Amino acid sequence: MINKLSTGRILSIDAFRGITILVMIFVNSVSGVDGIPAWMQHAHADEDRMTFVDVVFPAFLFIVGMSIPFAINSRLNKGDSFWQLQKHILWRTLGLLVLGVFMVNTGDLNPAATGISRALWALLFYGSVILVWNVYTFKQPWISWTLKGIGAVILIVLAVIFRGGEDGTQYLTPQWWGILGLIGWAYLYACIIYQLFKGNHSAIFLMIAVCIGYYILCRQPFVQKGEWSWLASQSGNAAHTAIVLCGMLLTLFYFDEDLGLTGSRLVSRVVGFCVVLLIAGAWLRPAYKLSKIHATPSWCLYCAAICVAVFSLLYFLIDVKHFSRWTSFFKPAGSNPLLTYILPDIVYFGMIALGLSLPAVLQQDLPGIIWCMCFAVAMLFVVKGLNKLHIRLQL
């Protein structure tokens, strides 16, 4: 055990995760609606601004960071050796990278060159994901391994037959890692840092600064154009890791019993952390404009500060004031985030495969926005039903 963390499920973290997933489904759906206001759209890469939409991905990163200390401590408490823990971390990272690469390439699939339609290829991919990463409850282990094996074979076949691009000559490659892949890299680096410094909160705070500093270094002309240009390829991952570490540090503030932060000491530490993030983001903003696409330090720090404030409010309402009955709505999504993440895509490609489409009125303006809200809520109810059918994905 690295830190002495509070035991049991933390409802406020689960609620934060569930709310983030709900908003994620909404913003992904509403991005295809015509006539939506600018504040519902991602800011362009070179604009010096951000919308609430640009905070959804970093909120995922932040929650990953909040969960890492609990996950690592839990595995150590169960008796995992050092190498067993590293195997779990690497396997989880690999899973996120694989899923990210498959999802990124789906949109570029050339049906004629691949031999099957994009919708069918995508549905087979998501079906195999469920087979490989479902948490099975069979008493006979061979059944679980057989289903996982079938899923793995399908994934390999889909990767082999994939051809993309207009000329159909592009293979399945990491053009970029996708959202899940970016989370995977940041998760890996944050796990290494957490273990390397044995969960020391001061060291983790320092590493947040180091990650931001690494990004800034990589943006210097002598790095980008010189013999060290290969370092710049990891600048975005360093920035994302900084957000994960911010979530990790907040977990230690709230739940590390060795720190013993309670009452006014806890409030002052959390508020101080949030203020430092905001000041640092403002200080760096003139040189590094707000940009999710470029993962600028100002964007990272502002988003982390927003996440600190949002979680603190949830913690006060749920864990302090015990106003928690409403969180049951988000619990299925919070406990099954991967399935909830891919479910809208399964519905989307399923509709294409069946030749179905939404009426034009639901694809524009206010009716489209309302429809996307209803769709997001509906996905959470569907996940709740799938949980009851014992379909729960875990990397």
C-alpha cells in the first residue's frame, strides 16, 4: 500500500464520472446538429477561447487521476506483486491504445477495398470489444476465455482486412491515438509517477509543473527544428498527464488519511490549489493560447481548476451533506464507463446498417439540441439495463 486512503466507494467520484459521461454523449451527439450556438461547439485550434465542450475530455483525464491511487492501493492490498501491478497497468494501457486506434480509423475505412461496409466493420469491432473486455460471471472459466478468444480473433481479422483512404491503400495505423489512446498514454505516465514517488503529494505537485515545463520546452524552436525534434511528439501527452496528476493530487488532499486534511485545513488546501492553477493558467495564456487541439498549458490548467471546483461541490453535497439519492441515476454509467462510451457509436452504426436515419427536424436547431439531450439520458437507461444483463466492460 502506497497511501492510506479512505476505503469504500466514493459516491462523489462516481457521480462526477457519470455526469461527465452524460455530458460527453450529449456534446458528441449535438456536434452533428446544424445551427447550434458557438458555446456548444469545440473552439477551433487557433482560437484563444474554450467552451464547456472543451472541458469534457480533460474531465475524463482528471477522473482517471482521481481513481489511480485507489486502484493501485486496492491491487496492492489484494496481494499483487510489483510485477503483477505493472502487468495490469501495461495491459490496461494497451487496451486503451488498441481501442483508440480502431476508433480513429473507422471513419477512414474504404468499404470497396476492405470488402465490407463501414457500419458492419464498426459493429463487428464493438461486438468484439464487448467479448474481450466483458466481466464474465460464469462458474466455468473456459467459457469466459473462449468468448474472449473469439473477440480477440475478430479484432485481429478486422485489423488485417482494414483498408482506408480514397485509394484503399491505407492500413490500420495510429494516425493519432484517439481519445481513448490519449487517455491511455496519460494513464501510463501518471501510474509511473505515482509509484516512482510513492504517492508523495509534494512530488506529484512538482511533477505537474514538470509536465507543463516539458510541453513549453517542446514548443521552443531549437527543439522543434533541431535534432531533439522527436521529443516534441510527447508534448501533448505530457500536458494531458498534468491534468491526470491534478486529479491524483486532489484525491490525496481529500482521501489520504496520512495527510489528515479536514475542516478548514482541507478547504484552504483545495482552494489554494485551485487558485494556483488559475493563476498559472493566466500567466501562461499570453504565450500559449487556450486550445484543446494543441493541449496548451493554459487550457490544461484552467480545465483542471474547473474540475477541482466541480468535484469539490459534488463532494460537499454528496459526502458531507449526504444529498446523494439523485446520484443513483448516474451510477450505472459511472460503474461501466467504457460500455457507456461506445454505446452511442453502436447505436449510430446500427442505424446505418439498418438504413435508418433521423428526421431532418431532429438534426438542426433547438429540436436537434433537445433530441440530443433525450438521447444522452436514454443511453444511461440502456446501460442500466445492460448492467442487469451482466454486460460490464473492464480494461
